[in-house]
Amino acid sequence: MTGYDEFRMLVDNAAEAGLDWTGPPAVERCSMSCSDGLTVRGLRWGAAPPELVLLHGGAQNAHTWDTVALALGIPLVAIDLPGHGQSDWRPDHDYRPGAMVEVVAEAVEEWAPGAEAVVGMSLGGLTALCLAADRPDLVRRLGIVDMTPGTDRDKSESIIDFMSGPDDFDDFEAMLAYTVGHNPHRTEESLVRGLLHNARELPDGRWVWRWDPMRGWKMTGEDGSSAFDGLWDKLGQVSCPVRLWLAGSWSVVDDADTREFLNRCPQAVVTTVEGAGHSIQGSRPVELAALIDDLLAVGC
């Protein structure tokens, strides 16, 4: 399978979501060198200064937001987190939210310093949380998709199982079959597009992930510490408007997590998206776009 064009499939995103297609949108790759010497890349939508920053989850990339971006129709930037998509892999393979927040802050400061909101899903959601606590000047409104600091290995077992699977596959069909089996809330057509963005073909015909297969993303360290240690306290430092959007069909957030989230962040509003899986932007993108639009309208 050759001739990958990362923007060619946007018409298919629009068709599947029932969105009007008036021609290719204004979207391009952006790239910058960060203070750690590594390169971070992203997708810039629209010609005007970005109004929104989007951060994807673990083992995903900026293209996970394509349908949401099409539905919103506003200038925005979707960032490939370190070790994901087309951004460089970290030599230390450390992809904890607290380890990535400084680089993400540099990217937001460069590409979208005036953004009205930062929205992150899963790992990107907790990274956005850290950004809101550490750099409130860059996060005027915060949206988190199906994640809290209380998410642990048991709650995210199926995600960890997926990420702990093979690092390479004999062909694209084998990789697709593996992915379909782990994503019951997604259409096969959307997963095909997702894989073309999230994997690449080697010269010998095998397929490998674009994300760093090293296990620096895992939930616990060798010393038994959690990858999310201290993030509940970080949440308590966030003062901007906050929205937590939960998946109605399968979520990594339980009722106790939600109660603690509201206890730590009383200004937060929690909404459940019925029929959505953990990656709400993949299973219910138009509904999520409407929720993000509502967040952008909230007064600060």
C-alpha cells in the first residue's frame, strides 16, 4: 500500500459524519524544534490564528481530531504529542503528562498563544490538565475527554492490552484485524483511515506503529509509582472553566473518579456522551464538536 497522502481522506471523514463537503479545507503540517532538541509537529487548520488546541490520547496522533475539526470549521491546531504521529520519539521514552507538558507548552506558545481553549483526550487530557495548572496564561478554557487522574491499570486494561500487542504486522490486513478487535465502537472505515495515519509500511511489506512502542507510557514505573502521581493536586490548581466529557458506552472513568474530579475542581461541568467509546472523537465526533463549541462560548 503506497502513496499515502495524509489529507486525501478528509472527504471520507466528512461523508461518514454526514458533514457537507465544499472542497479541501485549509490544513497544513506545522513543525518546530523545542528546547530539548527534538521536533514536535502538528496540523494547523485555517489561515487565522488558532482558537483551539487539540491534544490526542496515547498511541494516537493529531489526525484523530480530523472529523471534529471539519465539524467545528474554526482555526485550530492539533498537536502530535512527543513519541506519537510525526513528532520525534523521546530518548528516555518518558511520555507521562508531567514529562511532556513543557514541550507542549512551547508548541502552544509558538502556534496558538491566543487560543480560547485547550482540549485533550485521555493522555492528552491529563497533559492539558498539567498545562492549565502550570501555564494558565495558555489555557483559558479546558476540556478533557474521558480521563481523570484516577484512571488506573484496571480501568484502562483493554487500552493497555492493545498497546502491549505486536509492534509489527505481516501486512496491513493483519494490523487492521487486530485494531478492529480492540475498537468495537468504531466503524471499520474510520479504523482504516486511522491506521493509515498511525502506522507505516516498511520496505519489506511489514507494518509498524508510528508511536514509540517502548513502554514509557505504562501506568506504573519500576518503583511502583503511578504515571499520574500528583495530578489530582494539579487539578485543584486549575481556575479556568473546565468541561469533562465522559463516554457513555465504555469509559475509563468511574463514579468515584467523577466525584473526586468535581471535589477538586468545583467549577467543572461533567457531560456523558451516550453511545460513545473512550475515544469520543472517533465514535461521536459531531457530538463532541458541539460540546467543544459550547465550551468556547463559556465566559471566563
